[in-house]
Amino acid sequence: MNNIFEEMGDVSRKLTKSYETLNNMKAVEIATTPKTAVYTEDKLTLYRYDRKTKAEFKTPILVIYALVNTYKMLDLQPDRSYIKNLLDNGFDVYLIDWGFPTKSDRYLNMDDYVNGYINNCVDLIRKRDRVEKINILSICQGGTLSVIYSALYPNKIKNLVTHVTPVDFSTNDALLFRWSKDMDFDKIVDGFDGLIPGDFLNQGFDMLKPMMKIQKQQTLAASLEDEAKLTNFLRMEKWISESPAQAGECFREFMKDLYQKNKLVKGELEVGGKKVSLKNLTSPLLNIYATDDHLVPPAATIPLNDLVGSKDKELYSFKGGHIGVFVGGKSQKELAPAVVSWLAKRDN
């Protein structure tokens, strides 16, 4: 009987503490590193991160994130910010914020994103910084678009860094790659009237690891008494909740031409009437993959190094998962410094 009363007392104390934690919490903010918009086009905004001192390196970095979710994962909080790490180490950093597509954007395709948006941003940075070539640091789907861009415009790229980037879609090592082989993407795009909701994609990602929901609930319950842990948890949830919709035509092309037909690896991909040959990608390449990535398995990323025309190329194995590449303590202590060092050696 005493044990029951003791347990009831513990529950009561935890509930009281949890209430106090929630009651005293301030609004959760993410992506707080100061930046200034230098260019806008349609829903896109190109930002340049503010610097208090002159950049130590002459070649600026353009960060290109995936169309899925938002770039804010790279700047989740001050002590876990990939962006801040690059800034603190002396780089001039630009970033593309793709914004939130609406029905008016339903017909945007890969040509619009690669030969339009990315190329316009690259040219603007080249003009602003008075350089012939820039560095591209890219993530996931943004990495795939950057690989395509770098193969089409090799004279504009100084160095290319790719993170957890799918290139060879023939693998079945991840559930998403298996599912995609048999999906009717025409029906999906048309069924959503040309605009793929972010919630629909998030539900699909949740199904890849169904136990993740339970783990999240356990993490939340364990964090309620600790404001710092709870704030970290809520930052991640806020990032997930901000998932933008996808322009239907680009989504259709990406899934059919790459996931299903693997045209990029086969040399059959055309973007805006231009044939994409990976052998034309000749800039130095740092290709980073995560050993435990359940979204983009190593088998989809590693082959890139053998397909490009670059003589200076390096494969970097990060022990962790898809998200851990950017937000974990190991990322800030190990990966970001390694990327900084790699780029610094090639800034001549």
C-alpha cells in the first residue's frame, strides 16, 4: 500500500513540475542566425547571412536545401547550427529559401528549379562577390538538383559538397526506394490537383519508421520536467510542422525520371532540353553519406564519386542518421569542421 501512495506522490510531483515547466516556457524559435534577403523570385528568397567581419575566404557558399521540409534544420538553435559553424569559420554564406508553393506554382518543373531559380541565384552571387565560381553546399534532394546543375554549368562551380544526396535510385536498401518503384505518381499529382501537400509527404515519412511516433511520445514525456530538453524537442517538431507543399510537375518528374527510371545515372536525363552528363561535373567533390540513413541509404549516394568527371573527389562516411548529419553534437564537432577544412584547402 505504501508503494502505491509513493508512486501516486511521484506522479503528482511530476505533473506539478511539468505544469511549471510549460507555464514558464517562452515561445520556441528556430533559425535565428541573422540574415538579409538579397534577391526574390516568385516564392523563392535568397538570403545572405550577416557577418560582423569580412569573410576570410574569397569563395562564397550557396546552401541548397531540399524542396521537402525547410532549410531551418541547418540552423535549428545557436549551439546546433551548421550555418553558424560555417560563418564562424570565415565563410560568406548564402542560402536559398524555396518558400511555400501554392496552386499557382503547380506547373513548375525541374527546368524551372535548375536552369531558372538556381542559375539565377548563382549568377547573382557571382556578380555580388565578383567571382567567376562559387561553392555549393547541398542537402538531400537539394543535393540531387545541385549535382544536375553542376553538370550543366561546370564553369560556375568552384567546389561541390553534397550531404545525404540520392543519385543512384536503383537500390532497394530503403523502404522509400522500394515503394517508389510501384507508385503511380501521375495519379498522385493529379489527385492533389497539382500541389502535393507537405502533410501527405510527412505521413509517408512516418510510415517508413512507424515506431518513431511512440519514441517521440516517450521523449516528450521524459522532457516535460526539463525546460531545456523540452525546448529542444519542440524545436524539432516546429521544423517538421512547417513542411511546404510541392509543385506537382517537379515532383512528378523527380519521382518518375529519377526514382523509377534512374535516368541521371543512365545518362538519359534531360532538363530544359539539356542532356545531363555526370562526366561534365568536374569541380572538386566532397560526397557525404550517413551510415544509418533510412531515407537516403549509402547505396544511393556512394556511386556518385565513380560517375562524375572530377579528379579531386572524396567520399565521407558519417556514422549516424539522415537528420543527425546536421543537428547532432557529433555533426557540429566533427562533420562541420571537416567540411570547413576541405573547402579552405580549395579556396585558391
